[in-house]
Amino acid sequence: MSSGITFRDYKQAVEYLQKLDDTGQSANIRKKGNEYEVYFTNTKTLSCPFCGESGFDKPGLKSHLEHGDCEKYNETESLGRLF
């Protein structure tokens, strides 16, 4: 089973890869036999909703918030437990 999208022509693979750049998805091209596969290296990265810093995966964003690295998040008031 393929983990990406296969093209017969390298130029087509490059064009597809360039279109992905606009979506924020990270991908690369590898040669598989006589074809070229565009494979995804990771999912779209996340941005902090408070400060706007980007480039996080889910665990990284959680760490950014929980360890006090985001000043704007640190300034927000927390609500007491409602139940």
C-alpha cells in the first residue's frame, strides 16, 4: 500500500508538491521504480491560538501552553470547576 500519491513524471510530482506548500502540509518526493511518489512527512502544523507562534504538533502545542512558554496564555484567567 502506498503512503503517498504516485506520478509517472517528476515534473508533475514537483507541481503537486508546490500546491501542497499553500496548504501547510509537509511532503517530499521519492523515486519508486520508474515513478515518483509525493509522500507526506507530517500533518499540518498548528499555531498557538493565543500568541500566534506556529510550527507545533499537538504535543508541542500542549507543552507550549502547560509549561508557561506563552505569555498571552499565562495572562488569561481560568474558570473554577463548574461541576
